[in-house]
Amino acid sequence: MFYLVLGAILAALPIGYFVFLGEPAPPPREVRPPPLVEQPKFSELKLSEVQGPVEIRRGKGDWQQAKGGDVLQSSDAVRTGDGASAELSSGDAYDVKMEAGTEVAVDELTQSISRLLLGKGMATARVRGAAKHTFEVKASGSDATARTRAGTFTISNNAEGTVAVGTREGEVEFAGKGRVVIVRAGQQSIVHLGEAPTDPAPIPTSLFLKVRWPTSRDLARKKLVLTGQVEPGASLEIAGRSIRVGADGDFSETLTLAEGRNPIRVRARDVGGLEGESSSEVNVDTTPPQIGVDRNLWGPPK
């Protein structure tokens, strides 16, 4: 009898729930898996402008001719030749203008950070301040790194440990050897090999450029060693060719001249946007002097 009463009570429970509460019993609670965490997507970076001889390298492949619209991924690289320039663009986030003789590689591209490697040369970045996005340039062969979330700055690398940064808008964190300085608009800082960044200083009002031209503009040879000094961290072109500048700003380049008149122009540009120029003309004449014999030197023949 006991078991019959117990069974009746259990069977009547759902009916009683419906009668007294006016609604059916709740269904079993569904157990859902935790939502998947969306992985950050890569930001697109492409060559928006190409002028002159510009090459692109995919990963560890060979260098090939680049063209406007080429999309860059991590480990890709771009380099500009003499007299050339290129511009990298990541939509509304930032763009990078590469000067002649510059090499840039892509290290990381995500929604939170874009990191580029400056192998050599000079580049200007304009970062528009995308939310929670950091733009960073690291100099190859050095631990010098420039980063910002909003601002415009120029960075140079002579590939020998000298790295300079000049800021035009906003502010840039410039780090090296465990020290970080804030380079604000109108200031510049420099890293020398094995040293920390210098204290930010105002960008000079003029660019220092000194060229040691030959004392005589007439040469009897087609080789000319041109030397001089420029602001450390500046970029330099001699006769349209990109020239490496030493840590102290010294430079030396051997030029092969043509017979006759040779106009030579030296152009420099620093990270503050200042430009300087020096030019001259050298005349080359390698024609050997004519040597004659005076048959009457010792008097008339006897």
C-alpha cells in the first residue's frame, strides 16, 4: 500500500505544478559551451605609391620589381633604389613614406600593433591615432625603437648603429639600451652604436653640410674622392646616388667622372625635415700633353 501511495504522489506532481502555477514545468537547462575568442585579424598594408626603381621581396624569396597596389604580409620587405621613393599605407590608420636608398621589412601586422623593421635609409610615418593601435619602427642592427599611437615622425638608420628620430606632430617614445625618451613635436633624438637615446633637443633651424671640393676644378683623371661632413643621422645623395653617412656625420665617396664637364650636386636631408645642398662642376681632361722634338735645338746639322 505504501508503494502504491508513493507512486500516485509522484505521478501527480507534474499535474499539480500545472494546476497551481498555471504553466508547464520548465525544461532541463541547456548547457552551452563558452563562446570562442575571436583571434585578431591582420591589418592590410599595401604599396600605395611607387616612383622609380622599387623592389619587393616575399619572405626569404628573391627581390622583384614592385608595383602600386602590392599587398604586404609579415616577413615581406620593400626597398627603394637611387632617386626612388615609395609609400606604404594601412587604410586610415597610418602611412609611411620611404626615401631613396631605404629598406623596410614587415615584422608584425595585427589590429593592436603594426611593427616595421628599418634596415637602412630614412622613412616618415604619419599615424592617425586608431583606437588601441600602436605603430612601431625598430632599427635593424640596433635595439633602437620608435613607437606612437598618434603623430608624425621621421626615423633614419645608417645600418651601422646610428639611429635618429625627429617628431613633427604628437609625440614618440624612443627607446634604446633600457632608456626611453619622449620626443615631442619640434624635437629630435639620436642613438649611437651601443648607447642610449640622447636627451630630446629642438630641431636646428638649418642643416649642417660641408663638402670638401677639390682645390682645382680641372682634373687629369676620371676618379674623384669626395669627402665631407653632414648632420649625424641625415640622409645623403651625391650625383643622384644614396650615400651612407658615418656615426659622426662623415662621408666619403669615389666618383667616376666622364671626359669634359661634370656637374656634381650633393643633397642632404635630416630627420627634422631640413634640407641642404652643395654643388660644383669639375672638368676632366685626360688628353696627354703633346711632346715634340726641336731638331734645331743643337744648331743646324753639319
